[in-house]
Amino acid sequence: MKILIRLPNWLGDMVMSIYFVRAVQQQYPGAEVSLIAKKGLDGLLEYFPPVKHTFIFSKDVYKGISGLYRFGKKIRSTQQFDIFFCMPDSFSSAFMGWATGARQRVGYKNEGRNFLLTHRFERDFQPHRIVQYLQLLENFSGATTDHSPALQLDHPGNEKSGIIVNIHSEASSRRLPKEKAVALVNLLCSKTNEPITLIGGPKDASYTEEVIQQVTHKEKITNVAGKTSLPQLVSLFSKAKAVLSSDSGPAHLANATGTPVLVLFGAGDENETGPYYKAPSQTIRLGKLSCEPCRKNECKFNIPPPCLTDLDNDLVVNSILKLASQ
């Protein structure tokens, strides 16, 4: 049997999809499993279980619906697949699966794509995102999976040092406002002698630098925003004593290394997308607003999200220092 899995398009979801790939291999022992990954996230593939083929999809190379078809046809020329698991909810991902010619195409109902899937299911948003992925496999195969697997990205043992801070997120409703980020980093610098490293992607670099310029103890801070590959980021996380992060992909990546992580939740639901590798991790939410939790990428108040700005700075800093001391 030959199985093709279209991995998610976001860093955090891709980290969480490692469980799914392992579960598929356990459910279908002896099957040849191959993966499709979005370009830019393919650096994470080295932490996945060994597979037969990896196909890297670039929107810049395969543009529009015709590009999706060409990409799927290219895969079809390499291998005829029996099952295609579509982890993203997008129409384009399902169309890509149809173009591969896979005999059975499995995914959740969404975005008018049902006709492209041979097996489609309603998503239950109540459990954690990892469980939602596993339920897709369960709904198709009829078998049960382990909902509490331990995940730790492989990395060499390291002497732990320093605290890593991530203030960014793709969604503005999850990103720490500049004034809040400055206040937290200032307080953290005043309460510890540990070196502080700020991380982020290439498009986060200028925002990170703006925050650092307003911090009192700049000498304690190293800025690597836009300067690290995904494997380098895994290495940084594995060497840190703790990670303080917004609800974002790097939070899941840090959690998967087994490093203590504290995640600040504005939008989003920690029951669905909080740290899954439970020991050690912690989440903090304001929990005082009628709109919490929400799924919006932008705050409906059109101001810096109060669910983040109103978080108690002392609580946040004391919590991350406690995690770092474990």
C-alpha cells in the first residue's frame, strides 16, 4: 500500500502532524508513506519518521489552479498512491490530492471541496488539534489511536542556559503589542541574570528590533529574528532553560523539544492548540473578557488585544522564571 500525506501549512500545525504520520505508519505497517510539505517548512522534515518520498510544494513555482494540477501530476508520474490524507482544510490541498490520482482521498469537510474527496468527515473542534488529526485517521480506518503519545524532537543533550522569548504570531490577535513586549522583556531582564534571546521569522526582524531598542538592558539580549533555520531553532530551544512565547508555531516547536514553555493566550483556545507535550508546560490567559476565547485573527475592538495587554506582567515573568529553575 502506498500512502501520501499532505502536511499542514503552518509551523505549529506541522509540528503537531508528526503524531499523525507516526499513527498512520503504525496503522498500516509495511505501507510506503510519502509526504507533501510546504516550502519553507520542509526544514522540519528531518524530525519526522523516515518515509519513502518527500515532495516540496512552492506557491511561487506552482502558481494558481494550473500549478496545483501540474504539481499533482508530477507526483502521479512518480508514484500511484492508494490513499491521500489531506490535513489542511483548504480547497487547494484537496485539489492537489485529486490531481495526484490517489484512489482514496481523505479529509475534513470544508471550503466546498467535498467533491474532491472520496472520504470526508465533519471536524470536531472540541479536542486538541492533535486529536482532531488522529480522529481523521480513526474515522477513515475504523481503528483507535493513542491520544496521549509522548513527542520529543531528537536532539543531542545540551547544557541548559538562557531564556528564549517569542513575541510574534501570524495573527495580530496573538502577537504581543510592542508596549507589552517591551514591558515584559524589561521586567524579565531586571529579575534574572540569564541571557535573553529574542526569536522570529524574517518578516519579524524589524518589529523585534523596535522592541529591543526600547528595552533598558539591551546588553542582556541577543536578537536572532530572521537569522535561524528551523533546525537551528530546534537547537536553540533544546539548549534553553525555558521559552516564553505567544500562541504560535515556535511555541509548539519548543514544546516538542521537551524544553519548559510558557504560552500566552490571547485569541485561540489553549484546549485546542495549547502545548500537548505536557511536561513541563504552562499557559496563561486573562480569562476576564466575554469574548474569550475567540478564533479571530484580528481583535474585534480594532485595538491592541486587551486579552494580551491586560495580562499581569509579574505573573508572566515569575512563571517563566519558575519554569526555568526546574
